[in-house]
Amino acid sequence: MRARFAPSPTGFLHIGNARTALFNWLAVRNAGGEFIVRSDDTDTARSTAEFAQDILDGLRWLGLDWDEGVEVGGPHGSYRQSDRFDRYREVAESLTAAGTAYPCFCKAEELDERRKKARDEGKPPGYDGRCRTIDSDEAATRVAAGESASLRLAVPRPGATTFRDVVREDMSFDNETIDDFVILRSDGSPTYHLASSVDDIDYGITHVIRGEDLLSSTPKHILIAQGMGAESPTYVHLSLLMGPDGSKLSKRHGDTSLHAYRNAGFVADAVVNYLSLLGWSPGGDDDIISRDDAVARFSLDDVLKNPAVFDPQKLEWMNGAYIRAMDPEGFAASLQPLVEADLERPLEVAEMAALTQLAPLVQERTKLLTEVAPQVRFLFGDLVYDDKSWNKVMTTPEARSALGGAAAALSDVEDWSAPAIEEALRAMLGSLELSARKGLQPIRVAVTGSSVSPPLFESLEGLGREQSLERIRVASERIG
RNA sequence: GCCCCCAUCGUCCAGCGGUCCAGGACUCCGCUCUUUCAAGGCGGCAACAGGGGUUCGAAUCCCCUUGGGGGCACCA
């Protein structure tokens, strides 16, 4: 099996395209074949190096490694279509020589006009085929004279183009519904249809796994392959990803670029897992499935036909599950840069130790990596009180005595550790006859600034005795 | 307008003619655990789009309707 992911670098890697890449990768890895990444950059005007880089970065981040293609090379040259225009021209010319394609002298503006008119009249907007009837010798003469012409494929009529799609089964398109499409523009550049079809054949692609939006273009690709006397690959058209409103997932549903999710604090494994569940199911009751399991169980035969709505909430839940499953050291390590970015300074050794100590407790309550920094900020920066928390907790009659009791109790703790701190504070609660809630919440707000924080005793331990007492003192004064 | 695709809880999936008054997950709502918030445990709400067939028997097969989606460029 040889499958390919062939994005056009005319935009950032879209989450939907990432899923297409993933399904290609899963199918190939399951079959033990080769995964190829190609750059379909025939649209030189819209393609940029930045987009190309974003796409490759995204694939690498997801861990979708490729065996051949852009940046890794392989036996087929550059894997960038912009480097292969000569090859496409060669094919286009041979198709023309064989009478399978013909020159079209219509101007773009005329075409636009005619298309608009046809639409208004309720007719099919495709090319009407008028240059097809021009005598081939005459056409050749005009081309030789330098008249500007594109090349169109002469779609056989009457007739039908049929193929068997792995997920859609038998497909048949009446050739009358396929217009004579352009394969080579008048500037000599190839269109997507030509370049993609030629490459799939030249590279020995066995399975074209792509979005359903290309389903109705497939007959065109098959016709080109036929013109080349080659066998077409097997086609697998994946249903599209939908937004919450049921239309194709796009910018209007928010930022759908993969890197947006990465920046938002999602982890790659969770994204891979979640995406794999859109249009496929590993079977069984558990939605959390390891990458290896997914590879082992994946089959194109099990891919669903119906479109799937992308649900960010479930992705978030899954991300939390993956974060909780990380090993604590790895979690702490991935936190460091985020916390440092938040503080806008590097962490000192002692601070890193405090972070590492608290990390496992933060880990349990984190859905997105990016929400960690605010949770642990109290350990490092200047304390900022959350007004709502303060008003809710510090205005109770018990707050003052709880803080006073805590100051005394914590001063006497010999071994500054969470268990010893807990013991001392519980004794304080007992002697003051305060409930845990009434007695501990003021301490939490005093020390972390918020009524919501990581577990209190560990937080105190991480902060250190001196800082803790100082904050309790400041809070007591602030109560007045 | 024409061509094509799709149709099980709000969402993602299981179901591939009887074991389904339909199962799991997310969300939501209770309860529980608890120093807060989470996480966890327990429980709950919630679906076979409609109509015809086929069959002893249909969520499962066929047809129609309806609804949704995609495509119809010298973009990809």
C-alpha cells in the first residue's frame, strides 16, 4: 500500500485536513506500506513557504511520520509539484497528440460571462465544449502562430465513468455531467486535476484517501489516468468534518487551524485519538485508544460514510484524560516553558522544585496545558487577590480567627511538609471549633489569592513557611 | 438549475434480519467522595426522520418523500 497526503500550501493545516492525513497514516501503518507527503502547489500565486512549513510542522507534531516526500526525499524527485511542470506539460502534450485533449482558445473573461449566463438560465455552468469541434490541424496552426490556448480534456461522450470507492461502493457518473475541464492553463501551468493524477500514477500510489469534496472530481482523474494508459488507484472518499451548525468545518466556526489547537494547550496524542474517532470506531466501549492500538485495529473498510460534527468539548475532555495519564515528570517538564512564558522570566531552581512537587496535583485538574500557569502563579509572582473570592470568604466572622490560628499553628510546625502542615491546621480547626470549610478557605485565599486552587497543604508546602506566614499576615491586615 | 453523497440520543460512535421497549462516550442534571476546584464512583434525561414495501420477523434489505451536506473555475 502506498498512500499520500497532498496538501496545497495555500493555508494553514486545517483540522479537517489533519484528519485526512491521519486516516492515510493509520491505513498505511496498519498495512505496513509507505506514507508519502506531497506538496500540491500548482497554484503558485496562492502557495507560500509559510503555509508549507505550517503543514509539515503540524504533521510532525501529530507524529504522522512519512516515508517519502517533501523534506525526506525518495525515489521520485522533489515531491513538490511546482518542480514538475515539465512532466505535466509532457503528459498534456501527449494527450493532445492522441486526441484525448484539445486546445481551447476561449478567454477567461468570456468563460466567466458564459458561465454566469448559463447559471442565470438554470443551465449547467460548465464549459460548453465549443473549441472541441475546431479541426485539429487548424487548432495546431493557431497554437503554432502563438495564439493563447489552454488544453482541455475531451471527455468521451456518450459514456459513463465508473469506479468503486472503498467507502461509497460503486460509483457511476454520466460523462454528460462532466465538462471538458482544463488540464493545462494558457500560461503552461498544470491544473490540480492533471498534476495530481499524474503524480498519483508516477509515484505508484495505490490508495487515494481524501475528502468527499473531491468525490465528484474523481471521474476527471480517472479519465486522465485512462488517457495515460494507466490504472487508477483505489479511491477512498472520507466524509467531511462539520461545524456545530452542520456545514463544512471552516473559518466561520472559529480558528480551525491545527496550530490553534496546539497553542491552546492540546496535546498531540489527544488530538490524534479524538480525530481518529470521527468517521471510524475501534469498537469496544472505550474511546481512549493508544496510537498503537489504533494502528493495529484501523481498517478502511470500517470508515463511516456519514459526515461527523467536530465537537471541541469532547476533545477537551479527552485532552484532560491524556494529561492525567502523562507521567508526572513529563508533565512538569512540559509545564516549565508555559510557566516561564507566563512569568516572563526563567524559573529558579527552587521554584522549579516547587513546581515539580505540585505538578501531579495540578495535573489532575487540567484540561488544557495553557490553564496551568494561572493555577500555579501564586507560587512565584506577586499575589493578586481575586475580588470575588475575597468577598465571599474573607468577610465571614470566622476568617479573622482562622487566619490568626493558622499563623500560630504554622509557626510551630517543625517539619515543613504537607502532612505536618495538615496535622497542625486540623488541630487548629479543632481548638477553634471551625469546620474545615470555614477555617481553611480563608487560608487558601490568603495564600493563593483565590478560593479555587490546588490542594491547600501541598500549596503551603510549595510556597514555603516564610512566604506562607507573610501572606497570612498581609491578608489579616487587609481584613482590618 | 444539474450531478453526487449522507440519515441511530444535542454530538461522536456500537448495532451489520431475531439476543434492541436499542449499548458506550462527550455534554447536561442529581447523588457521593471532599479543605476549594477538579478527578473518581453511582444514578438520570435523551435517538432508530416520515411513508411504503420485502420477510414469520427490520434500526438493520429495497423504493419514495423529507431533511442535511458536497460539487459543478484557466482554486485545490
